[in-house]
Amino acid sequence: MFSTFARTALVTTMSGLALGLAAFASAGTASAITSQTDTAFLSEIADEGISYDSASAVIGNAHQVCSELKAGASGTDIGGDILAHTDLTTRQAAAFVVMSIDYYCPQYTDAFA
């Protein structure tokens, strides 16, 4: 179990992720795509119908998913937080977490196990 401090830190960080996820709010294309990985990730989330205002912000959110996993959050917890703070569907939230892991932190592929 998490200590009170760890839980507070996790909730604070998850809230930060949720605030950052506001970038999903409306469709748009953006700059700051820095690698083929980023391009492929953005293409995959677009295929899932996930729109965003800023490519750099949504890529940052993907990296935040990895940070949350490193801090001990489960993929399911992160998906739930995304659902609670965005208008994404359950499928889209799950896809975002899975794609974030696939592209940016494959060491966490068992996060949904």
C-alpha cells in the first residue's frame, strides 16, 4: 500500500496529468514533433479518434503516463483518471495509456496485468 505521503504525491501528480490532458479538448495539429516515434504515436492516437490542441502537450502527457507508472500507479488507475478529466471514451483512454507505454516506456507493458 502507498503511504499517505506517497498517495498524496500520486494524487497530485495524477491531477497534473489530468490538467495536462485538457489538451485533448479540441482537434488540431501542432508542431514540436521531434522524432519518428512521436509521429507514429500521434498517428496512432489520431486513428483512435483522439484529438488534441498541441502535439508537444499530448506527447508530454504520454511521457507523464510513463512517470505515473514509474511512481507505482497502475495503467487502470491512469486510464480512470483520464476518463474523469477528459471527454475521451473508455476505449480512447485505454488506447492512450497503451500507446503511451508502447511508444515511450515499453518496460511497463505489464501495467494492465
